[in-house]
Amino acid sequence: MAPTPASELLQRAEILSKDHKPLPLLTEVGLSPRSMIFCCFDWRVKPDEFLGLTDADSAVLVRTASGTPARNIADIAVIDKILGLTELIVIKHTDCGATYITDNDVRDHIVKHNPDMAGHLDDFTVLATTDIVKRTQQDVEIIKSSPLIRKELRDTATGLLYDIKTGKVTKIV
Ligand SMILES: [Zn+2]
């Protein structure tokens, strides 16, 4: 199976749009509190399925590399201002791609394709890890120690680990 190019997805969307039902405006549905769930964008990992998520759960689902909130702290503050977030949940998973690379691998990749970046990536990190449990704890700590997030919200941060073999979700922190 080859990845479907954007041009083809665009054609598909055009056909699907013929059955589209208009979505309500925010002014019609109102802005109500939601939880925010960070989860890895790994295509095997489907939080809608293993958490049984529906619209009734009022969750904002954010997919990031390894499910880290590290690069989305400002987004948390923005969505909290708009909706009033109730809880922050980080979900990691076993066999995550982040355990197959190192920060240096990614730095080398960038420099290979853009040599001008050599020497400018010392602070660059992708938060690669060999220990996904420890990484889960560290990601929750990133939230808990962020001054951009109000304290009551920081204190709700939870770290969960999804086992891709058993389907079980365990609370790490
Ligand atoms: Zn992953």
C-alpha cells in the first residue's frame, strides 16, 4: 500500500462533501469545558477506539510525536482560555517510534538536508527515549512545571500507558 497523495485526497473530499451536513457554529453550540488528551500520532494507536471516546466525553484530542505535550504548552493556555479545560491527560504507548531514535539521529537528519543548520541544533530535542514509562513521567512533569498553565489545571495532569499488544491502559502517574 502506497500513501495516498494530497491531490487524490482532495478529489475524494470533493465527492464526500456532497453528503456533508453543515456543522453548527460555536455561537450555536456554545463554548463548554473539555478535557485535553495528548496521544502519539502513531497510526496503530487509536484513542477513539481504546478509550471508547465519543462526542459525549467532551475531549479535545491532540496527536503529537510520542504524545508529548512539550511543543503544545501554548496551545493548552489558548484552549483553556477559550473553553476552560478541566483535565490534562497524556497517553503514551508501548513500542513507540520515539524509542527507536535518538535526538542526534534527528539532528543529523536535519543537517544532512540543510548543512547550514550544523552547530545550531544544540538545544534541539525531540524527547527521544529508551524508557517509555520514564518518558511518561517526564511529560506529565513538563505540564506540572509550566508557568503558562494555571495551577489547578496543571495539578490534574495524568500520564497513561497503552499496551499495543494487550489493549490495556495503565496509569503511570
Ligand atoms: Zn508513538
